[in-house]
Amino acid sequence: MPSILNPYLNFRASAREAMDFYQSVFGGEVQRSTFAEFQMAQDPADNDLIMHSQLTSPSGFTIMAADVPAHMDLNEGSNISISLSGDDESELTGYYEKLIEGGNVIEPLAKAPWGDSFGMAVDRFGVQWLVNIAGAPQEAAG
């Protein structure tokens, strides 16, 4: 699978509605996971919020989105990130390591509850990045 670069949108309890709208615009299929499905809700009110959703259109567009729980900040300008995903562990780990130089690590690149390796960072220019490596072994994350 080639590595993919796409926007990742953050919402306050409206990711489901937004992704339905984008599906009506671009077509394709939406995949969704809630916080409850991965036992990731810190508050029962967050159970039905979207932890991750992805729309892949027939034209090859990919849009990802999530709801930001109430206990987390959602500031203007932080409602969009850039997502890098794929299964090339060395390539994606290399990108992550370069992106964090002079930036801030939000989530270290490590094994995630959904089985992939995941990391989140803000680069030195203030851009938020999400890196997801499909099926990467835990010992290779770093």
C-alpha cells in the first residue's frame, strides 16, 4: 500500500454529520469508529462521538475526521491536521522523526489500541501531523 497524505478534520460533536455531508458531495464510503468501540471515552457522554472516520471517494480523495471530546481543547486553527498513513514502517517513521525536529510531540509513535502504530506531533511551523503505520510491530515504534 502506498503512503497517503490527506486532511484530518476535527469537530466538536459534529463529525458524523460533516462526514455524511462530504459523502454527499464526493461520493464513496464512510467508515466510522466511536470512542466506545475502543473503550477510549473518558466520559460516558463521549461514547457515541466519532473517534475516527474516513471517507474514500471514487476519485481517490481521502478525508478523515474525528470529534474532539469536551475535555480536550479545540481552538480555531487546530481543527485540521495532516494525516500520513500506510504500511511502509521505515518511510513513515522517518517522516515522523523529521517532523518532530524542532516541534512538539503530542503522542509518541507507539502501538495503538487499534493495532497499528500511531503518533501525533506539531511541527516547528505549528502544523499538526498524524502518522499511522498499519500493522507495525510495537518494538519498531519509536
